[in-house]
Amino acid sequence: MSQIDISQTLLTAFCKHQLVSLQLKERDQDGNLPADIEGFVEGYTEQEIIIISGIPVPFTEINHVEIKRM
């Protein structure tokens, strides 16, 4: 997913207070992706860190984001 698409999706979720699911780029030593992070976008910091339900996530580490349907 492009950084523009990620940014637009996060902004939409923030403005509409929608639940998101984030997939990170990092992999463990076996090549597996970690579990997705789910939560609400609470804000951004000046260092391009997105706060998802209290969890700081570097924007550059996000591989994919989607808005969860409730």
C-alpha cells in the first residue's frame, strides 16, 4: 500500500473515529509478520509517529491499513 493511501486511510479513520487494522513491515526471524494492530487513531506526533489506541507506531513501519467494519 502506498504511503499516500496509508495516510488518507488513517486521516479518514481519525476524522470519523473508525476502528483500523494495521499491518507492519517488520518480520520476525522466521519471516512471519506480527499480529495486526487494531485500534482507533488518536493522533500524530511531530516525529511521524501515529498513536493507535495508545500504541505509538512509526508511520514508515506501516505496510497496510484498513478501516474495520463494525
